[in-house]
Amino acid sequence: MTTEKAPAAEAPTRLRRAITGPLLFAFILGDVLGAGIYALMGVLSEKVGGMLWAPLLVALLLALLTAGSYAELVTKYPRAGGAAVFAERAFRSPVISFLVGFSMLAAGVVSAAGLSIAFAGDYLGTFIDLPTTPVAIAFLAVVALLNARGIRESLGANLVMTAIELSGLVIVIAVVSVFFFGGGGDASRVVETPEGTPAALAVLAGAVIAYYSFVGFETSANMIEEVKNPSRTYPRALFASLLTAGVVYVLVGLASSIALPASELQESSGPLLAVVEAAGASIPSWLFSLIALIAVANGALLTMIMVSRLTYGMSEQKLLPDVLSRVLPKRKTPWVAILVTTLVAMGLTLVGDLETLAATVVLLLLIVFLSANVSVLVLRRDKVDHPHFRVWTFVPVLGILSCILLFTQQSPEVWLFGAILLAVGAVLFLLTRLARRRADTTTHHPTEENTHEHAE
């Protein structure tokens, strides 16, 4: 993988290039780390038993393939802004571009619903015992209010949140290490799989769920205009952050299996808290639960901010109804987009199944990632006048195959759920196009009364 030689000047931008490599690394790591791993270890153990580390490692390798394609596209088109625009450049089809963008939007809404369920689970139960669904809905309402108020997440705040999220995972690794070397736990569990299931099939099925823990790196494409020396900085920060997350995740997977059998992990919606408690650490349960809640809440807030702005942007680009681009006059926040996406996320919490929601997020993002991997190959013929990263050709090819492989592992229920969401998007697209055509017709064909007035 190389950076193609070209004129040394950076691509022009109206934004200040203030993001250095370490800051970008922390941003991407903060997006990837945290919420998924805090919530999904119990769900993952249902698929692979004690071999929690294996699907996490497979998911890391698969994520790196698509990350390679993103590294080329984002540095080649530093003002592009995401897979939907890459698709528009590659395929010249507004329908494909819309479906890719809507898949990203739908994945964000579904992810926020899953995170709200995780927030309302055992981590919150450490402090107060309340029913999950009402708490999840109330949590999303609070997130919407904060979103509408106009929250601006600075890189400094992201550094703090990333440190908090990472500290919780380091606690898990540290306390189980002490527990294990003190004679506790059972290392033999790390190679156990569910009875009657071949290890390879179990790991592949688990990789679909584990993949959810690595998504988030794709949102960094929106920051490329503010990155110093993006052709060198972006790929390094992207790959380093994913590798760091992967190492931490694999160690957390090993620690979880050593501390608890799969059957006990499956029973908890706060599995890492159960691991810390099983290790007999002197760390108070409430402190670890608070760290986990901060990680989940921050993930949900960032996700809903992204989703509402994406909805607003697609409305501004005439891809969604005009009403979704309305903003509050004083706060300048897209209140209709926030309201609609929050109501949809609230409705999805009624599914009540974190595994289904996580798998649906992966399905929708696989559509986005498949498009990105194909776009790299199609756009190889398009030359640009600035230096950019170029990935080895076999990487996007393997990325395409990895997406197809993960597609085959999705259950019929998840396919149905994803198809319904995409069908809603298709209807919105058609209604928007029809409304635009009627508006254009009205504009170009004045009424008889207006014609008469002009004649006078």
C-alpha cells in the first residue's frame, strides 16, 4: 500500500487543517471503542461459547479490508463526505447513491436503538431497577433534547470520553489477569465452542456480531478536510486505531472467557460488569457500571447527532422530503430530522432484541462497505491532481468477498428487518421525487390567473 506521488500541495479547503495524527487516531479509536463491546460479549458467547477472541480477530481482519478501501477513497476525494458520494461518482446513479446513504442512516438509527437497550440493562440496574423498554425510550428522548439544544463535541471532549471508555476495558483485562495468575479462572474455556457446532461455523457466525464492535471508523471520512497532510495522516491513524481496538477486544474476549463460563455471560445484559465481579476485584461495581453507561450514552448521542445531520443533509440535497431540513431559529439545529429519527429509534426498541438490532446494523453497513469496495475499483480510472493513498488491488477484492461472506451469515429475520427499512427508504425516495416533479411542473406552468395578471 502506497501514497501515489503527485504535487505536494494539500487539496484546497475552507476549513482549518488543525487535526494532527494523534488527534485523528483518538477520534477514530473513540468512535470504534466502547459501546459495542460493553454490550455484546454476552450475545457473542451464545454463538461461540468461550472462543470469544476468535470472532473478534476475524472481524478485525474483515474490517481492515474495507478500511483499506476507505483510506484510498477518502484521501483521493478529501471533500467527498462518505460512501454515498463515492457511489455517485462510481455509478452515476442517484438511486444507488440514495440507497447507500439511506443504509448508513438506517444503520445509525438501529444502532442507537440497540445502545438505548444496552443502557437500560444491567449496567443501569446497578443503581436502580427499572423496566428496560420504557427506560430505553426515555433515554432516547433525553438524547434528542441534548441533540436539539445544539451539542458540539470537541476533540478535547472526545479524548476524555475515549479515555473513560478505554479505562473500563483496561480494568477488565487487569483484574482478570490478577485473578488468573492468582490461581482463579479457567483458561481451558477459551477454546470451548457450543456443543454440536463446528468451531469454524461458530466463529463465522460470531464474526457477524463481533463486526458491530468495529464499525464507526467510516464516520471519520467527514473530518478529512480538517486533517493535516491527509494523504499520510489519515491511513496511519485509521489502521493504527483499528489495530489498537482489535488488540484490546481480543484481550477482553480472553479475559471474559477465563473469568466466567459462556452460560453465565449469556445471562447478563452487562457482561463485563459480571466479569469484573467474578474476578473478585476490589473495584466497586457502581464505578465500572458508570464507566459503561458513559460509553454507551456517548455512543448513542454521537450516533444520533450523525443520523440527524445526515437526514438533514439528504433533505437539503433533495433526496428526502423538504420538511426534514427545517431548523430551530435560535439553536440552528434540524429539529424535524431529530424528532423523526428519534421516534423511529424509539419504535425499534420495541424489538427488544439486542442481537437482532446489532446484526441489522451490520447488514446495512455491509451494503455501504460493499459499495465502497466496488467504488475503489471502478474509480481507479479517475485520476486526481493531488497525492493520495493507494491500496493494493487485492484488498478491495477481498473486501467485496468478505461483505458477501458476512451477508450469507445473516438470519432470515435480519434480512426481513433490513429489507423493511430499505423499502421505507425506497418509498421516501419515490415520494420525494414525485413531489419535486410536481413542484417543478407548477413552477414552469403558471396558472391561468397568473398568466392573465402578467398579460395585463
